[in-house]
Amino acid sequence: MKLMNSIERRYYKYLRDECVGGDYLKYKDQSALNILKKYFGYDSFRKGQEKLVHSILEGRDTLGIMPTGAGKSICYQVPALVMSGITLVISPLISLMKDQVTALNQAGVHAAYINSSLTAKQVTLAIDYARQGRYQIIYVAPERLETEEFLEFADSANINMVTVDEAHCISQWGQDFRPSYLKIVRFIEQLPTRPIISAFTATATKEVIEDISCVLRLKEPTIEVTGYDRANLYFEVRTPKNKDVEIVDYIKNHESNCGIIYCSTRSSVDELQEKLLQNEISSAKYHAGMSDSERNANQEDFIYDRKSVMIATNAFGMGIDKSNVRYVIHYNMPKNMESYYQEAGRAGRDGEPAECILFYGARDVKINQFLIENGNEKSEIGDAQRELIRERDEERLKIMTYYCFTRDCLREYILRYFGEYNDGFCNNCSSCLTEYTEQDVTDISQDIIECIRECGQRFGLNVIIATLMGRKIAKLTANQMVNSKFYGKRSSEGEAYLKHVINKLIIDGYLYLTNDKYSVVKIDRSARNLFDEGSKVIMKLPKEGFIDSDTSSHKAKRKSEVLTSRGLGLFDRLRQVRTNLAREEGVPPYIIFSDKTLTDMCIKQPFSKEEMLKVTGVGEHKYEKYAQSFLVAIEEYTNGTKETMSYEQPKEEIEPKRKKEQKSVKSEFYLTPDIMQGLHLEEMINISQFVEALKCYRSN
């Protein structure tokens, strides 16, 4: 296998950048912008995209960490269309491949996927077409890389880039580690010429990023982390007495919205759907216990907007680019922060406001502990590695559990986990929008710690709480806890209150839970500081039923805040046009145009091809295929006269006014010898005084 060494890399970079003056790369960058507009309908790249695209076009290995909805696919699809040859995209799920390929074909790009959903004859035909050069982008499952037929094709094909999508799957520290992903490296090493390797994921800690780079053997890669924050998402944790009742109420209050409800187990999915049916709420369900045909039918009902609610396990959603999901509810707490943020991130992919609500129950911890203990039994990894992964999963479960109890900013908690730090107040989560009272719980905290110490740190939380409350139960008698000096000392406190205090001590690091099957609460060495004079533990408690409705508006504006009533009427008309076209084409409505594109049409009200191509998300191919129906609808609704249908004017309309308001540009100013002679400055002068003196000369 031919590898380009570091000297050769520097030589080719010298040829491109120095000898040709960078013209080669400038040409490629311009081609990338042209393709972005032609096929995807965007005038410019989003944050982070341009750097990643440029890196690939330079021929560098590239790793991009971008949040869900930030446009990762653009980063490898655009270079794939600029470069010659074939780009292979390694993707973990059939639904992800189908969705991406459908979107590309609708945009006018010839792409294909090869996976187990195709018959042997269809696979052979797809490979034959690839040999003929019909496809520039081919999506494949990692298992396909070891088949004889595909290896034979790859050996003779011009594969210029291998892209690893959902790259966290390659890391044993990632939440979805898949041993099949390790086959990717073996496949690349068998190719006659090493291609560019690019990898992308939405959720990756520092350890996962390092693991991806190491396992894929990336060579001097460009690594771009654009940030994990999704400002349009609202986060909330609830601890309801009855989850089912609260779920039903929530859905009925959001009937016009589309949402996903995640459950930890298949039985929970089935039971919850039955509850919704009893309350006359139509929904789809999705889990691994269903047949392929059932899952596919239900997934299509949800994607095509025939059913607005999907109840599912974590088997659903990866790669589903449904842009109008307005809420994601977790019926159970996920087992780690990566899974939670990835699943929650399926809301609001269009940038519009969306809600991410987690319903926590004490049973959730037990469910996740069971899933962790039994999750890797059938995997291909060894016993030592399996134990290492189990320990890491236990630690991540603790961090996820603490998220459910923290009174601090939920967004800050999530971002801090991924190594990103904000100011600790997002104004768009339940913690930031709830008014709290602060309470000194130092005395109770000291009693809790002393009680744990006295019993030799041998018991779990329930025994400690029962002792402090003075409960008369057999377990306390059997273990002599009724003789403890702390027995009944906090009998006036409620069980929930004591749990809150203990959770506060765990979050603050004074206590910790063991990873045993039956968790035992232990004292950290830092707990001794609580007995120093002046030390305090302050706990925040929410005022009863208080949520600040005045500040609960999301950062991203809703359509009703952008469009007037006339604009909303046009939006509904365009949405019906989109639905009709989607039915005719047999594709999801969001594949035609996103809600964001329809909103922009309402604002700009295009009447011609030139004006329509200025609408975000409208490329040339989609214009030719769909735009006429929208142009007709807009003209009929407005009678051919542009109206003000938004509270914000389009940029192109207000730009000329800004230019008129601008002051005339002053000519360049140079400090001449004559001016120097005229300057009489004090021996000691600060920079601002010097600048003011120069301004006087310039004005004259």
C-alpha cells in the first residue's frame, strides 16, 4: 500500500501553495461554494463547515465534532462533489443511509447505498453502476467492507475519500461502541492507495476524540470542534408522581407539534403507547422487538407526518433528519450524557425553538444498571476490555444521575461534561427559569456524614435515610441501626428532603456511591472540611410552582414571532403545497424544503427564478423540480404584490438604507515628517492621549 510520507506531503503542499500561488486551492474553494449553492441552496458555509471543507480539499485527514443539526454532512458531501473519484461514507444504520441518499438524490446528486436492505442482485447492480462512475458518494455499512464482492470493487475503484459518520462508534469510550467499526481501518489498509480519511460525530468527549484519531490512524489531522451548544433547545428535568398522566397532558397541550418520546425498555414503549391510545392519542412506536416491516411502516408514518408522536427505544432516530421535531421527552433517564444529548438533539434541527424534557424516576437508575451489566455480554471484545467498559459506563451513569438533581444551569452542566464552559446562566432551562430560595443545610449534612461513618460506611442511601427518620423496619433492627445515636434524629424531615440533601452532598463530592450491584454510600476525604468553622452547605430549593413565564421565551424566535398573521397564513398554504408534492414524490416533506426555507419564502415572497434562488435552502435542482408550485401559491396568495408579512425585513431590503446612513469613508492618513515636527507631546503620555492627538491632525 502506497503511503504519502511527511516529506512528500510538504512537497505537494509547497507546489500547491507556493509555486501556484494558492490558485489551485482558491479554485477548489470557489467550486465548493458553487456546489453549496447549486445543490444545497446556501450562499455560505455555517460555523466550522468552511474550515473542514477546506481541510479535505487540501488533502488532509479531518475530524469534525459538530452538534446535531449543525450540518456535518455538508462537510464531506461538498468536497466529494468537488473532487474526482468516489467518496465512501461508512454509516451505522440503514435508516441513516436511506435518509441521506434520498436527500442527495432530491438535490440532484447521484448517490447510492449498499446495505443488507438490498437483495444480492441489487447490490451487484449498485456496484456495477459505481464502477461505471455513476456515483460520487456511496454509503455502506461497516460489515459490508469485508465482503469479497465489495473488496474486489474497492481494489479497482478510484476511492479518494473514506468518511466515517457517527465516528464515536469506533471508540470503546463512546456511548455506541460497535466492534464492527474496527473493520474500517483494516479495509483502508487494504486499498492500493491511501485515501483522505474524514470522520464526523455530534457527541465526543476529549477521550473519544483522541480514540477516534488513534484508532482510525489519522495523519496530522485537522480537528475542528465547533461547540456543543444548541441555543434553541430548552432543557428541563421533572420528577412527576405519575409519568403517564403528565405525558398525556403534555401531548394534548402540544397537539399541533411533532415529538419523540424515548423509553429505556421495549415493554415501556408498548405500555406507554397503550396509555396514549386509551386517551385517543394516535402515535407510532419503534423498538428492536418489532418486525422490520412494522418498524419501517411506523417510522414512515412519523417521518411523513401521518403520526405526530413517536414512542421508541434508543434504536430509533440516528440519522433521521426530520427537521420539525418540536419536543423530545425522555420517559426514563438515559444511561449516559452522550446518549441523552444525542437523542435530545433530534429536536429543533431546523433551528426553531424546541423542548427537551427528562422525566426522572428512582427506578431509572436500576434499569440502567441492569442494561450496563448485560449490555456487552454478546460483543466481540475480551473480558478485560468488557470490564473496563462496564466501569466507565457506571461512572457515566452517575454523572447522568447528578444531572437530574442539580439546581445549576442544565445547559452548563451538559456543556461542561463535553469540555465547554459558558457563563453558567442560559435563561433557557428549567433551572435558570425557576426562582429558588437558599437554605443552609450544614447541620443536616453533618448528621448524615456522621451517621454513615458510625455504621462503618456499609449501607446504601435507603438505610441511612430510614435511620435518620427513625423508621421501625426489620432491616434497621437486624443491623443494630436502631441503637445509633442518629436514629430518629431527623424524624421531622421528609424522605424527599433528606434525599435532596444527600444528592447535594454527592454532587458536591462530599459523598460518593460505589459501583457494586447494591450501591453503598461512602464518605470522601473532602467531607472533613464540612466540620471546619465557617464551612457551610447551601442548598437551593424551588419556590412552590414557580416558573418565570416572562423569561421562558426561547432564544430562537418562533414562527409567530417572525411572521405576521398574513405570513402565518402563507406559511400554512406553502406547507400544504409541500405535503402534496411529498405525497406525489413518495418522500418525507422535509426532504422537499424545510420549515426554515418555507419561512424564508414567506418573508421574501419570490415571484421569479432569480428571487426564488435567493431563498435559503433552494438550489438549482430543487428549483427546477419543485419551485413552480410554490411560486404559483405565493402569487395567488399575494395577488402578485409583495406585502410585509414579517416583523423583520429581508436583509437585501434594509441594506441600502444602512449604506446611506454610513458616513463617507475618510482617506488614508499617514504620519508625515511635517506632522511629526508639529506634535508637541509630554514626555510621559498614555496611548489614548497619543491617539487623540493624531485624531486632531487627521480632522484638520
